[in-house]
Amino acid sequence: MTVRTTVVVGATAVALATGLAAPAMAAGSDTHAATRQAVRAAVQDGVPGVTLTARDGRSTWSTTAGTGNLRTHAPRKADDRYRVGSITKTFVSTVLLQLEAEGRLSLDDTVEKWLPGVVRGNGHDGSRITLRQLLNHTSGIFNYTADETFGRTYFLKDGFFKHRYDTQSPGQLVAVAMAHKPDFAPGTSWNYSNTNYVLAGMVIQKVTGRSYGAEIRQRIIDPLHLRATSVPGTRVTVPKPSSRAYSKLAETATGPTYDVTELNPSLASSAGEMISDSADLDRFYSALLRGRLLPPKQLKEMKTTVPVEGVPDAGYGLALLDRKLSCGVHVWGHNGGIHGSSSVAVTTADGRHSLAFNFNGDWSGDADAVVEAEFCGE
């Protein structure tokens, strides 16, 4: 799945001088041969390392390939924690939909109602944008990570190493977007904008009086016992067990590789700051699609999609992407990218068969091939 995520810094293949570690395989994993091959191919394509866990019914299977640390050559581990980037959006959307189910807000409410004066300037008008349009990316609000100065400051080498520990408030991120004109009039088109979900997190705080992270912990992380999942705020490290994360910090996929593991994730805020592991993501998306987190009405709203420009056989709901694979299987989920980390988490419509994996590099590897292999491979 190739929806734009929190950080986009180049996407062509490049080979790294890394060894291919033997994958960790559970007993009876022969049915996952295609998935193992796709994971190995990603490493051969230049991804430093991959960790993956699939769950089908009561059966759980994991595999790893490549390295988790280019300096020590330590392998990736099945229980690695990693930055999940825009997968955070599905957690945020779930909380907003729970609040709707409780009668505390409506998705038809305007942004202006909850955040007066915040979405204003250069043609932006929060009184014309609904919460639903934030969640399905039809608001037209400019994507703050597409701002050239922001990109140079946080995504390219010189800026990143100078500013990697900076703290950004949600208001500062939205202000970057407000300095630009909207992409289109609300509801007239679709464009992925991280600003939408920074605003969604701000709405959660306004409605509940608590941070979006606190609401996610209380409503999702604790009830589902997601012990590897966290909302780090401004914490710059990734809890162990974890691997290192690598980036080119350039607009091309060539050149030196840099360790970007440590950073202040407030630059992603509620659009993409969370940390998890593959088993937790499988559990979350399975529970979501099985109706354990939302009443039927709200789950139906979440699964009501709009077309995604540039992604065939796909529709985007409320932070839930529906993708029809080559074999006809539909998977629901999200992908996520942030410095040095590219992740995918999907499940079938019944929540029975789930897959989550992470590349610890952000410039190469075919994530679609891994999804196709797991759900369509023989």
C-alpha cells in the first residue's frame, strides 16, 4: 500500500552491503513460503532488515530477515518495537468514533466548532470543514510535511541533525499548513494531509480535556493489552527490544546511510508519533474489524471509503484503507512511514487473518509484494 505517510524521502531501490540473516520461523510455517521470499527480496532490494508477524485464527507466525544494527550486525527480532508513523491515524480515528458513539461529538461537526480560529488563513476556513473530512482526507487542508522549509529542516541531512530533538506543538504544525492555500475546496477531492490528523488530535483534547495519547491508552492500549504500544510524546528513544532505524536523509535513494533512530516524534504528533510491534498491530486491527472497539454504526462509518488517487483497487475510509489484492481478497488497514521506519498493518474484513511488518529503512523495499505474498501466495 502506497498512500503517502508521515515522511516521504525517496522511494527507489538501492542495494546495501548487508548480510541476509536466516529468518525466524515457527513450526509448520511452510504455508508462508511466499511471504518469507518477499521479506528476503525486500532485504536484497536494500532494506536493512524486516520483522513480520502474521496471525490467522489462533495461529501466529513470525519471520525476520536482514540486520537490525548495521554497526554490530545484530539481526532483527520478531518482537522488535518500531515507530509506526501514520498507523497512528487509525488509533486517533477510533477514539473520535468512540466519542461520537458516546454522543460527545458528531462527525458532521465543523472543525470551527471545536477549534475556533485554528483553521483560518490563505483560504482555509474551519467553518466549512467537518470532522469526517479531516478523517477521510477530503478537507483540502494543506499537508504541513509538504512545506519546503519544514522538509529541509526535518527530513534532509543538515536540517535533521540540527533539529532532530526539537519539540513542535500541534499548533505550530497547523500554523505551517495555514501559511499555504488549501489544496481544494472541502469535499471536492482527496489528498493525504497529515495536518488533518494533527487537528483530529487537538479535537480529542478539546472534547475530553485530556491528550489524544491519554485517550488512546485508556480506550485502546490498556483494554487490548497492547504492551509494546506507546504514545511517546517527546521521548526521543524507542523502547527495547528494538532495532536501529536508517535513512538516506536525501531526496534520492543513493548516498550514505544514516542512523536516525533517535528523534523527537512531536514533529509527527497525532498524525504519526506512535510506537508498537507487529503482534500488537495484528491484535489492534483484528479487534477493530471484529467490532470490539466500535459499535456497528461507527465501524460502518469507518469503512465507508472514498477513492484514492493513484492507488488502484483501493478506497480510504476514516483512517482505514480498503485494498483489493490480485487474488480478490480485501484487506483493511494502514501503512506508516517516519524517519528510518516503514510499516504496514492489515487484516481481512472478518479480522481473522492479520499481517503487520516493518522495514527499518525508508528508501527501498516492496511492501505491496509482502502483503500480496501473505494473502495471495501459495
